[in-house]
Amino acid sequence: MRAVPDDKIYLVGFMGSGKTTMARALGRRLGWRVVDVDEAIERREGRSVSRVFAEQGEPYFRRIEREVLLGLLAERHMVVATGGGTFVQPANRADILDNGLAVWLDVPFERIVERVPSDGRRPLAADREAFAALYAERRAAYRLAHLRLDAHLRRVDGLVERLLDQLGW
């Protein structure tokens, strides 16, 4: 088995699991650059993710997401907060698993519902029944991450320390 690079961490998990917050705290703690894939897409597109979805559709969004991810592969000493669907895409998942340490922030669905409004800001969250089905479906992909971190009732600084302890850092 090939060794996993230890100079890049990808945070994966469902929307609302705290990937962006955790990435920022982890990046500060390690002194590493932090990139949020959704924020990079918004900068590139000059509009919000919800507008990209509404105006161009999910296939377009996934294509741009893939391009952003590919642009990050060569960079090191970085924490990457992926979008909720980034790791679900097989090509993205393979690149992430090969390029750094994939850490799944596992949060129960009830907690996700508390964090993610159904007001349209998150297009895939508007229909709560479909949202629950999407959550269940994506968990199978998230389980393929190198490491699972139970992230549901902990403060972010505690999660950072727990992750670093698990890694032996």
C-alpha cells in the first residue's frame, strides 16, 4: 500500500458538517494555507454556488469543482475544505485519496438539519426528504476517507486537537 502524503489534509463530509470552520482552525494550528473549494468556485465564477446551480445546473458546477480541485493537487502544506459532493465524485475521490489525507467530518443528520437552512441558499437542501436521501447516499463515499472524525458535539478547537492526536502530530 502506498503511503499517504502527510503535508495536505482534505476535509470531506456532508454540507453543514463544519468543513470550512475546521479547515480554518486546523490551518491556523498547523501554519498551513487553507482553501475552501466552494469559495474558490465563487471567486472564479463571480457568483454564489446557489446561483451557479440555478443558472447553469449541477453538471456545470461539478465540472468547475473538478477544475478547481485539479488546480490544488500540486500544492502542499494546505488544508482543503471540500464541497459536500466533491469527494462523492469518483475521479475527485481518487485524486484526494492519492494526494493527501482525507478526513471525514461525520455529523448526524439531525445536527446537519439544524445547521443547514432549507431556504434555497443551499440548493440541494430545499427538499428535506431528498436532502435526507442525499445524506444517506453520500455516507457510503465518505466512509472511504482515510480517517473518520466524530464531529458532532465538539468545539472546533477540541476537534483540531483530537485530529492531531489521532495523527500522532
